[in-house]
Amino acid sequence: MSVDRVESLIAIGREHYNAGELEQAEPFLAEAASAQPSFPDLYNMLGVVYHSQARFQDAEEAFENALKLNPRYTEAALNLSVTYNERGKYDRAREVYTRAVSASVGQPNALDRFARGKLANMHADLAASYCGLAMFDESVREYAKALDLCPDFADLRVRLGNVYRDMGVHHAAIAEFEHAKRLRPDFIPARIHLGVTLFSLGRKDAAIAEWQHVLKVDPNNKSAKLYIRMVNDENGPKPGSALAK
């Protein structure tokens, strides 16, 4: 197969892949990889395609091929770790994950944004599992690791804030929600959860202000409407009072 043909296959396959059209990308990537089996990126993309189809053994082989060609391919290593985990190969998953992390210790900026984001989300998933078991200290540590990698992920700051609130460490929770607001002023979850925390501390006016801001962004937000109505009902006339009649 000519070089021009291979380059054309890769270009078409990558275009479909980047557009999220994985089914359409597969035949082009597979043919290109068969003709030119020295491109680790091709195997990584094929692995993602196979994983999306629940073809985990094929995905595993593809990611392994990518790493044989480029042992420092962090994205492929993380994808392989996830695939091993899907197949119940937990020890191998931890081994690959640890190797990927250790390669970036002390130099997280050496990782591309995608790889940092994937690592951060893996820490966040573990943090959520710890939180579900009421192991809050461990959860906080994992969220901290995630945010060390991606400090601008507002959603992770909100999730960490919720853990702090569950722990009763309200000042830390508020700090995380406020940080998320600075990152994304109209990020609705940050304002919803900040309002809940402020309300739990008796700061009702401040809580309502957060929820009202949510309604400016999303006038139909059900949570904000419910919380505002709840506070107004609590502050308003009680059944049987003169004003209620």
C-alpha cells in the first residue's frame, strides 16, 4: 500500500474519531494499522473504538501494541489500565496505572491536558467511592490529588466541597464552592451547593442570593426554585396566623 493511501486512511479515520464517529472511524484506522503497524496513535484510537463497543480483549491488545511502540504513551497506558480493570485484571491495572503516574511525579505539566484530565478523573472516581463508604479523609486526599493535576476543574471542587460539608467542615466547603465560582461564575452546581451550605449555617439571605443567581442563568432550575420556596415558606406566615387568613 502506498504512503499516500495510508496517510489518507489515517486522515479520514482521525476525522471520524475526533468527531466522535467511532463506528465510521474503525475500518479506516484498522486498514491503516494493518498497512503501517508502527504508529502507536493508530492503536490507541483503535483501542478506544473497541472499548466503546465492549470489545475489551481487542481494546486490550490495541493499547498494549501502542505501548510496545511507545512505552511513554501516557494516554494509552491509562486506557489500558481502565481496560484491564474492565476485564478483572486488577493487579495489572494497578501496575500500569502506577507506572503511568510515577512517570509524571514531580512534573505533572509534562503530561498533556487530556492525560492530566484522565488521571484526575480516576482519582475523583476513587474519591467518590471512599465518600460512599463514609471514608471522608481518604476521599479528601483523592480529590486533592485530582485537583493537583487539574486545579481548574470546577466540578471536582464542588464534589470536594460536598465532602467537606458532609464532614461538618463548613468553612472548607464554602472555600471550595467559592473557588469553583471564581473559575466559572455561572457554574450552577457551585451556587446550588453553596446555597445549601449557607442555609445550613443559618445564612438564609446569602443562600437565597445564590439560588436567585441560578435562576437568572437557568430560569427553570427546579432545585433553586424548590430551595427558595422552602426558605420563603419557613419565613412566611404560618397556618392559623392573622396574615395567613
